[in-house]
Amino acid sequence: MCSPLQAVVFFCIYAIILCSCIAVIWSHFGEVRASDELFIRIMDAASPLYRRAVSLLPPYLQVVHLTSTGGNGHEQNFDMGGIVAIVAAGVISSYLVLNFISKAMGMRGKAASMDQLRQIGNVPNVCKHYVHRGKAEDDIQEWLTDQPADDSHPRVAIVGMAGIGKTALGTSVINSIKALAHFWSGIFWLQSGAPGPDAVLAIIREIHRRMTEMFVDGPFVADREQAGLGVDDLVTRINNKLRRRSCLLVLDGVLDPKMLESVLKLRCALLVTSQVKGIFDNHVQFKRVEVLPLDFVSSRKLFLNLVPAAVQLKGVEELLQSCGGHPLALSIMGTLFQDAMRAEGAASAAAIDDLMAELRDPYCRLQMRIKSDVVLHSADVERHSNVSRCFDFALDALSWNERKVYMSLEALPIGFQSTIGELGTVWNLQDDQALQMAEKLERHFLIQREVCSEGSKTVPTLWVLHSLQHDYLKMLRVSAPQNVPQQ
């Protein structure tokens, strides 16, 4: 990208060329009065350039001559080649200067097409096996592209348990034609990473770096140095770059409330995904979408998008039900079936039988790793390598005592819906203490709340574990010394 000073110089040269073209045409075809000294001087100055341009044209364009009487009363010859040269210079320079100034002043940045917009912004592509979520996608897209009445910027959060498809949902929305056209200045997709003392500063620096590469603040402004700048200084510089631009910032996998507070100061649309529901409790400006497990029809569709031939295999539907509509688990299972079915004849049948036997074991099902080329974003490989690793990140947010309480839920039957009183019995806690603990686990999507009603009567809130979380607790019980921290 050029500097604004270069853009100003280029514009001045363009203005001189354009004025010269007008002066030459006027002098040959119009009435130039003696008082029009400026145009006469411009014409005289442009004559050598004019003659040089004509000499470069093909001979057949130089043989057609037009005669006119200029303002000085002398008859002047003006060839067709001159007309071609002047018109071509005007058209070409107009196109170049508009494109040049637009990019130099940073209104559209470097992206000249939607594909470049995705590439520069590091936006993941939509997986081929993705199953659309209908209303959730429509709501997010509407919230992001609608301008709030108070002239603020849209803030949207996608929340849900680990591996449930938050990144996939956000990717589908961002890759829509409507979103790409609305955020014409740029879309910036970043992976937030694990919380840490310097995590907030690191992510703000990365946002500043990317926008510095994409945009220029204004004439004679150089803004590339970050050394020694704090979060507030960087936020101010970023906001200067965002003036009069339509940008979207996507932060995937936010776990730190402090990071959320910092990015909320940015003057652009914001889309955040997180498996920690509680970090949005004090930010009412966020409109939230909670991603739920897929129903069986959608689960089957996702799996068959990966392995169309698996529909004929006996026992597959039982395995699909054991995943509980969890997209990551379904994707891992689908890619493993792809590998097993690549063999031929008896070898393929044996590989499929061995795989199905392993998948029936909850411990093996949680530990099987996803292929790297199926992961939506390269930064997700560590966090989403397998289902167990996904749940580990949520478990890390609990204290030692909270972890022990959570692991005791393994005693409940799969799919059992518990009241607070029943949870308190399992945890040996009073109802108010059990409610606080259940809400803490719910904020990290380690347990789900189900509010039911019968007509006008509201029944007590029920709490339930996802089937994969139940398997996860069994696995933790087997390997408790490695998963429960020492006092």
C-alpha cells in the first residue's frame, strides 16, 4: 500500500495532465480569448508532451487532420492522433487515480474482491459437510448488518458447549454474500487463545498490526510502531483507522472477561464466540445465540455429507445417537469412517468392524483425534483435537473442590433430569448452595438447564448432562490422578 503523501503527489500530476488535455482541446476547437492566459500557458507547456504522444501512435492515426482557428487568430492543425492520445490519457489517468486514491486513503483497504476480503481477514472457509442452522444464522446476520438506532456498533455473541459448532456457525454467517458486501472495508478473524497476563495486549496488538497493513489513517501519518504502547493507546489508534469504515472483528474462543472489555471499546461490529456464558452477564449490549446440539436428522445429514456410503452400514445409527448431536464428535467419526472405507474388499470390512468396536467404547470415542484438514481454523487444532480436549478447557476453569463436585455427577444415569434438590443430595449441599454450583457449571456449559412448563403452570427447573459429558466424567473417574489437581 502506498503512503498518503504519494497519493497526493499522484493526484497533483493527474490534475496537471487533465488540465493540459482540456487546454489543448479548448485551444484547437474553442474560442480562447486573450484574457485566458493560464490556458495558453498550459497549452504551450503541454505541446512537447502532446507531440511526443502523437509520435508514439500508429501511422494511420496520425494522417487524419482537423483544422480550426484558435484564439490567437492563427490556423492550427489538429490530428486525430492527438484526440486519441488526449482521450486515452484522460480515461486511463482517471481510472488509475481513483483506484490509487481509494486504496491509499484506506477506504477499502487491499481487498479488491470478496475472495481477497476473506483471505486478508484470515476468515475460515465453510466446511463442505456443514449443516446450516437456519434461524440462528438468519438472526446473527440480521443483527450484524442492521445499524442500531443509537448509532452504536452491533455486538453479537455465539455461545455453547465446547465443540458444538460455534466457529462453524460464525464462519457460515461471515461467508454469506450479505455480510461480505456489508463489511466492505474488511473482516478480521482472530483466535483469542488461552487467558494469560499478556493475552489482552497480544490480541490488541495483532488487531492493530492487521489494520495497519490494511489501512492508512490519513495524509502524512505513519502508524506502524507498537513498541511501548499499552492497550488503551492501541485501542485509540485502531479507532482512528476505523473512522468512516465498515469493518467486522471476529474473536473466536474468548475465555477472558478482560479481553471482552477491551475489544468492546473498538468502534466496529463485533462477533464473539465463547464456551463461557458468564463473561457476557455484565454486557447487556450483546445479542446472544446459544448453539444447541443437532437433532438426529441433522446429525445424520452431517455424517452422510462426510461418508455417503455409510448409510448402508449396520449399527451406524446407534453410533450417531451416542454422539448426542455433537458436531465435533460426528465430524471425527465421519473422517475415521472415510479412512476405513478407502481400503478394498475384506480389508475395508475388517477396518470398519474394528472402528465400530472402538467407537462403541466411550473412552475411545472421546480420545479419537480429528484430522487436521477437517478443522475449520488452524488455531483450533490444539483446542479441538478431540472431544476430551474440548471438555478439558472447560474443566480447567474450575477449582479443585468444584472439579470434585462436578465429577460426582457421574453417578447419575445418562439423560437423567435432576432437580436442584436431587443435585444437592448428590453433592451433599443445601439447595441454595447446590443452585450456585449448578449455575457455575452452567456458565461453562458443563451442565444444561431445562425450563419446562405445563400450560400456565411452570414446573421446577431441571438440570441434565449431555451424553458425551457423562462419558467424559466416566473417563475422568478412571484417570482421576491425572485430571484432578492435588491439594
